[in-house]
Amino acid sequence: MTSIPGIHPIILAPSASAGAAGGDSGFLESLTGAIQKVNQMQADAKAQVEGLLSGQGEDLHGAMLAVEKADLAFQFMMQVRNKIVQAYQEVAQMSF
């Protein structure tokens, strides 16, 4: 019987400029990198599904896993976006 490999979480490493002086763009770079990873996961899932539909791919299990990983990553990014918007709204309501 073939064993099923484990699912590894996506680990977002902080950028090198995040702790440096003038590292204002560290957050932006991290966020942009995370969005690009999610986009790449979605593109990979789409390619696998298209391969199955065209008859070239035979790995239904792998395609379904790729689709689910891309979906979870997208949902996670939406929650991150919601938290960023919420934080911005809280800061905007503060009186200085």
C-alpha cells in the first residue's frame, strides 16, 4: 500500500529588510510575496485540473489536493486582508 505524504504548511519567512533601518517596505514585501505564492498555487491547481480535463493528467488525487491547498491559501489571504482593513479602520478612528 502506498503511503500518503503529509501536508506541509506554507511558512512565510520574514524578508531581510524587515528588521533593517528604513524597513518600511518589509511588510509590503512580505505581503506581496505571500500573494504571489497564493497566485502560483492557484495557477498550479488550474494547470493540473486542465491536464485532467484534456486527458493528459492521471493524478486525480494530486489535482484535488492542489485545488484544496489553493483554496485554503486564498481563504487565509482573505482573512489577512480583512484584518489589515480592520486595523486600518481602527487607526483611522483614533484621535490624536
